[in-house]
Amino acid sequence: MARLALSAHVALTPPSGRNRNRLRLASFGVTDFRLSIPGGATSRFHRPGLPSNTPEAPEDDFHFVPEVEPAELTYQLSNDANLVRVGRLELFTRHAKKPLWTRDLSAEELTGGEHRLPWDGTVTACEAFPDGVVTVEHSPYKLKLTLQGSGLAECPVAWTYFHVLVDGIELELGDSRVLSRQRDRDVATALGRLPSEAERAEIRLVSNLFKTRSAEMGDDTDFQQYRRAWGMGPDVPIFARAWLKDSRNRRVDAPRALGKVRFLWDWEDEAEDLTSHSPLARAYLEHALARQCQTSRPKGDNAHRDVGGKRGQPSATVFPRQTGYTPRAEPQDGEFPFRVVPCTKRKWAAYSLPWTSGAFAGRTGVLFQPSRIAGDAWRVTVQLAYDKRKDGGVVLDVEDDAPLPAAVRARTGIFESWREVHIARVLRKHPSVVGVSLADVQQRFARAFLRLEDRSGGVTAMDALTYNARIARAVAAMPPEVRAAIDPFVDQYAAGPHALTFRTYPNFLDEVKRRRGGSRTLVSRWLLPGAIASTDNKEHAYHRLCKDWAKSILVMAFDEPTGDTPGIVLLQFDGLYNLETEPGGSRVNGFSQEFPSQDRARCAVVQCGTARNYSGGANSLVQTIAHEVGHQLFLPHAPFPIHRVPTGAVVEQHDQDGTDCLMGYDFSVERRFCGMCLLRLRGWNKQALSSIGSRNARP
């Protein structure tokens, strides 16, 4: 039997010259094995005994796009005696010892000679290849052919390498339908698009939040209200579209070939430029921005978590965890589609998975959640996350906060958080009133990364009918003495460009006498105990009281919804009241006051100053209005000048060196917000700040 078997596997060598007939043992093997694109690139053939090559070597750079390109598996067998019983294709990834996919060749596919099998990367769907196609996730691949049979196996094994490569990643602002809150959709709409690497974009957080009581300038109501409004920050959807590279190095859209490859999302802190600030404010800011900069990761000068920022927080606060959902043709409204999980060690970063089908096929993404603190600046990066390499390569999930190496990466420009407060209406009583330069007022708040946005649509001239009706209604709600000070038959609108016209003191006494009876002397004795009656010069006291009454009347007169538009109502007059130049009277440049209704979304700022009020010194109407808006945004008076400390000044809520603070009354210098005021306007928690700048660094 052995001889029969042997004789079946021999071949006669034909006569040649004097050579005798000899028997040669029959054999089989693989003589060529490659992947190729018809008319294009071809992979390299490997077999035992040839110089070793790895898929990372330049010679093994064959790549194609599964399902898109008509790849062929070309191989050549020596099997003339039909000795091969089994031929098997096996696909290995760079890590696995077991094949991810196998395919047995048919008898016809095992015959000797050259074979061409169309193979576009389609495989049996499994855990590794959920869409039934080879993917970027496990690339590079080793495709191996193994033959089994009887007789001499000269080369029963051969293999080739190929890659499935991502050519690039493009970032885009995600579909706003994935956001659950309207406020975040508004932010995305205002943003419009992502900034390119060379651009800077403002993330505007609307915060029409004003004090409702003077006492709120001394507590942390501003911090609490802003935190309640914006929480951990807005959600900005950032999508990444991944393109594959075909065999001719062209960019191709092939979502299914992405598989479950992970994308690593990271952020970098952009250093703040402080050169626009005054030397005193700059010194304070330098200390505060350096707060724990050596101990928190990533390093930078964004607001630290202990003052309301996010530096030093885990990734869940910048790229929040998302469960995602199964791809579908129409996205679920208000639900984020992609799965996002935080990194284990690089805690400020996160991974996301792509969709390989459905409405967002070929894309992945995160909800980028910058802090609500104005002035914080961020860059977002995304790259392919090959973080499981066992061959000594780079591991991506590391604690080091330095930028990571990546062959394929995309990077945004700078996102900068800004607060936005609205000027809802600008009402001017008389055409002769000269308005304040809003651009100059806005510029002072811009230093605190606060946009004082004019939503008024321009100045609205007050008409006589409406103005008189408002004043009459407000006066009617005041105490009797105040009602007695206003003559109802006086046309308040026509009386002049000032806001209010009061009776003279003698006429006021006559009106009180008429209302209550008794002589003018008796009336003046008991009228307003502690205000006029106890004052030696009652007429002067009356003139002074009219200033306070005018403020209350004006604010009450305009305390009503303005078309449901939140923001600041700016009222413009030339003078506050007619008696301000009388003995005891007081010229008022401007004032701000909370509405009696305590509507936190609206407030009034009143302009009364004229050019005659600003003769000499560095004071200006612009500084007056900015000062008053500062009060409405919870800033108390600064304790400057020291020899004449303003009423209500709070020493510990201002930079002790900020003698030029806009909230003070030192008119010998141009006033600008001190460092502590700037940080409060940005949303920092003043409870964590010291008025002594050097104590804020805490390295």
C-alpha cells in the first residue's frame, strides 16, 4: 500500500541527453499571495524563509477602503498532482493570536495555477466586525493562506499585510437637535460654526441677572444666581467626520469601515493676554489666574474649580459622559447620539464611538461643556485612539497633560467664554438730551469678558402722552407727602428735558396745608419727622428730599414688562429734577436702582448728567453709566478716595491696591474696574478671593 501511495505521488522526469529516467516526489505550495486593486496598488507577498517584514514597514503600506474599492485576492498555487486537501484564509489583527475571520477555499479555488478572488473586505458579522466589513479599529491586518495536503509541502503558508486607514478628521458644529435645553440651542445658533485653528470664537452666555436689593452687593447672590442659570456651563455639540484613505490616497466616505474605533477628545488651556489692563488690575489678575496652576491638570490659567471654573475637574465636567443610542435614520430630538466615556487616567479627556450608519453615519462627537466663567479659553482636539498597543508604542490614556502624538488629528480654534447682558431699551425724554457713548461703556465691560449687547433697536423718543401717564401713575402710588410735592396740572413732559418738576417749597407747604389743614408753620413742624421737621433749614432739606423722591418715582414709572424683553432700561434726561441747583439740592450724574417689582431680569439705569456736570477732573458720563451698570451687576462702592470713602463701600470686595477702581469716586484718574471687580463680573466666586492680590495664587 505504501508503494502504491508513493507511486501515485511521483512524476517521471523526461529523457534528456544521456540522463536516465528519474522519479521526483510531488509537492504543493503557495507561490504568490497578494491583495490588489485592478490596475492599481498591490500588497507584498510573504512566506517563511523570506526576510521578515511587518505591516509597519514602508514596503507593507498597501491600503484600501472596504466595500468601496473592488479589491482582489490574487494567489498562485503549485498543486499539479492535486495533493491539497484543505486551503484556509485567516484574518488576524495586530494584537490577536486567534483569527478574527476565516474562510475555507473550495476545491476549484485550490487547483494549481493563478487565482483571482474578488474580496472587498466583507466578512461575516461578529463582535470584531459588527457591520460585516473589516474596519479601521483593528488595522493593520495580516491575511494568511494555509494549505494542508499529502506529499511534500514546499510552501504551505503565505501571508500579506494591508491597512484600513483614516485619511483625516473634519470638525463641525453638531446638529442642535441633539441638545436637550433651549438655552444650549441658542448658544449653538449664536456660535454658528466652529472656529478654525487660526480663529477665536465667543461662547456667549446670556445672563440678565440684576440685584433686587442693595444688600445683595455685599453677599454672593451674583455667584449663586449665575451658577443657577448656567450650571456647569453650556453644552456645545462638536462632531468629527472621519474620512478614509483609498488605495490611490484619495479621501473617501465609508462609514461602515470605521467600526468601533475610538476617538480621543482632549482640551488645551489658552493663556490669557493681560496687556489691555491697567497695571494695578493686571497685577491682581496675574495672581488670581495663577491659582493652583502647578497642581491642577491640564495646566493653564482658566478659572480653577474652587472659584467656579473647571480647571482641576475630571473629564465628566468638560466632555460629559453620554450613553448614546443605536444609529437610526432620524435622530432622537434632545438626545445625544454618540457614546462618550471618560478616560481612566487622563481624567480631563474622553473617548467617543462613531456611527457607521444612520443620520450621522461616518461621524462621532462629544458635548463640549466649557465653564460658565467668562474669560476661560479652550482648544479642543480629537484624534484616533490607538491606546491598546502591546508592541512598545504610545499609550494614550496617560496622566501626563502634554499634547499627545497622533498621525491623524483635528483641532479647533479658540473658544472663549463670555457673559452677555442686554440693554433692552434706551428711552430719551427730549431730543436735546445728549446720549452717552454706548460703545465706550461696552468697552469697559469687555475687559471683563462681558458683552453689554444693545438690543434696544436704537433710541426711543418718549412721547408726552405716555410719559405723563407713567409719571402720574407712579406719583399716585407714593406716600402723601410725595404726592403733595408734584402738581398734577403741570405737564411733566413739556416742563423741560429734566426728568421731574416739583413744587417749590412754599407751594409744597401750601399743598400740604390744603390736604391736612392747619397753618403753614404748624405743617412745617410736624412734616416728615427726622427729614424736614427736625432740620433747621427745612427748605434745603426739601430740595434734598426731592432728589430721592425723583429716583423712586422714575423707577416706579418704568417698572413694567418691556415686551417680555429682559435687560437694562436706560433712561436719558438732562438733569434729574428742577430744584437740583437750589440750596440743598443735588445734581445727579446718574443712578441705578432695582425695580420695586424685584424683577431680577430687568433693571433701570438713569442718565441725568450733562456737560456742565463734568467740568474738570477725569470723570465722564461714560464712567458714570458704567459705574451704575456695575451696581446693578452687584458691585458695591470701592473705598476710594481714602479721604472721602463713598457711602456703602465694602473694603474686602475690592483690590486693596485698586485705587483707580471704577466703583470708587477718585475723579483725579481715569477709573477702570479693579482686578477683583473684573473677576466678579466674569462669574468668579468672590468668597474665595482675597482683596490682597498675592494671596490668590495658592501655587
